[in-house]
Amino acid sequence: MGMNVGMEQSGEDIPMSDINTTPLVDVMLVLLIIFLIAIPIVLDTVPVRLPQVVYEPTDTKPENVNLSVNYENGQCNVYWDLTRLSSDELLDRAVAKLEEEIERVGGVDNITDENMPEAHIRGDIDTPYKCIGGAIFTMQRAGFARVGFISEPPAGTAVERL
């Protein structure tokens, strides 16, 4: 390996203090090419239109079913309003509720999205998903087409539509 030396006016050889930037430029160009190739691959995603709602209040109808799910002592607990139910009792009660609503509106032909009851589930933050998933599955098995989650918005957030 050699070192460039320059001549000073007095005739003495002094080392040049310039940095050789060629290897730095080579590395930067290689990285630029890698990023130009990699970024389109990373940005390829499935097109999904997400809702633009910060917080939307729930329209409560009297025919809706309110379920609460929590996890205590290693056991999943499902409550219909304030009554604790087992999975079989939940299914029977949900089927009976749907049959009652169908009868109330005058038959299956008169069921619409507006008069179809919904199931609203409030899940405790520490509840495993298997408990909440079981309640969802049971309500869908009973025939509820609309099962939603009730959440509490963070303090200080305003209700607004974007």
C-alpha cells in the first residue's frame, strides 16, 4: 500500500490529508440500488379500505343483546345483561331471542338490517381471546348476523367523523 505525498514549496515531502471517498461512494451506490429494489416489494400490500372513523357512538336498540365476557379463576364467564350463562344456555337463549324477534316483525320475510337484533360484546381487557371468540361463535351459531364489540374510547377524545 502506498501513500501519496506532495511536494511543499520548500522541497520537503508531506503527506496529503485528503480522504479517498471512492469506496464510500461505491458503498452508498450499492445501498441506493438495494433500497430502490427493496422498497416497491415492501410497499406491495393488499388494497384495503379502512374506515375513517375516530369514534362512532353505538345506536342502542331495545332488541339488541348485551353480553359481557370476563375471565376469573381460570374460567370464562359470559353474562347476558347481568345473568351468568353457560355456553349451552347462551345458545338456547340467543335462539329464543331471535325467534321472538322474527315473530315480533311478522315472519322471516319481514326481517331487514334495521330490525334484526345485534349482539354487542363487552370484553374485559384481561380476557383471553378464546373466551370472547367462544361468545362470538355461539351468537353466530344462534343466527345473529351482526356481532360487534363495545369499547371505551380514550379519555378526552371527541366524537367526530372524518
